[in-house]
Amino acid sequence: MVTLQQIKPLDIEAESFRIIEHEFETQTGRPVSDYPMDEFAVMRRVIHATGDFGFAANLRFHDQAIAAGLAAIRAGKNVLTDVNMAAAGISRSFLDKFGGQVICRVGEPEVATEAGRLGLTRSETALSLAAADNVGIIAIGNAPTALLAVMELIAAGKIQPDLVVGVPVGFVNAAESKELLSHKKYPYITALGRKGGSPVAVAIVNALLRLA
């Protein structure tokens, strides 16, 4: 027999977080106290978005990632995403308070034209064209090619985000691109292996917005 919880809609998120914290040690074998509080806040929101405690083992944080992300948000810088799905999920009401915007140029006609001319994906091309858009955080959840392009643009000095959230999902170069990101000296948050996706990228950015 299925028994449903009787709970008010506004209380669902808080109850979900309570359950996550209660089950965390059983599911992961590690206590919550093993993690810095702000990193756990990000991890908890990712688990909430995916229902997957495996991200506790997969998430990797540069030691300046949280501070860099919060500084970018508080400075009113923009969040650049690789796909519209990610852009739609980011809490614009929180970002608006600091003066930042969510940018995703992948659907613009000129991006498609330029991508065809250069033989690149639309995600790669959109990221290149957005380099001058006061970008503080780049959030990649869909395309490994986009994450690889971000790292190339940074290496070439063409874009300088404060934080790279790189969590593309998939079987072709997803794990490899995130492994490369995990060795960079600049601030990043990533999830090693094949798992990831736009919901994970959105969860990370929204957690940072709430911490800010």
C-alpha cells in the first residue's frame, strides 16, 4: 500500500532537504560534516534535482570555486549557458537582484550561420560570440564540445570567466572533458564521469545564487 505524505506545497523543498540530510550518511557512507558547508549546499541541491546520491562522490570543487562564483554574482556579472534548457532553469529572480542576466545565444540565427561557416557546433560558436558579454559564470550541462571550447577560449585569453561549471552528460568526450577541467588552475565545479546534464548545471548555479 502506498502512503503519501501530507505536506503543504511551500514546505516540499525544505522537507526534501531534510530527507536528503537524514539519508546522506547511509547512502554515501560519509557524514555531512565531512564537507564544507557551502559545498554541501551545492551538493544537496544537485542531489535534490537528480535524486542521485552518487553526485556526492562525483562532484569536484576547485578550492576557490564557491568564493569566485559568489563574487561574480554579487558583482552583477552574467551567467552564460550552452543550451536554452539550462537558461530556462536558472532562477532569474535571484540573479536580477544583483543586476546579472542569463545569456544563451545558441538559438540566434547568426550563430547557426557562423557555426555552418566554421564547421563548429552551435554551442561552440555561441560561446565564442558571447565572450564580450560581461560573463562571470559559464554553466555547461549539455555539450562536451562546448566545455572543450570554453577551456580553449580561456587558454587563448579570449574569455575570462570567474567560474566554470562544467557538467556535460554523455558517452562521447563527456567524462574526458570534465577530467581535463578538474586539472585546471582556475575556479571550476565539475562532476567526474558520464553523469551530469543541464539540470545539474542549473542546480549548481541556483545553489550559488541562494548562497549569494
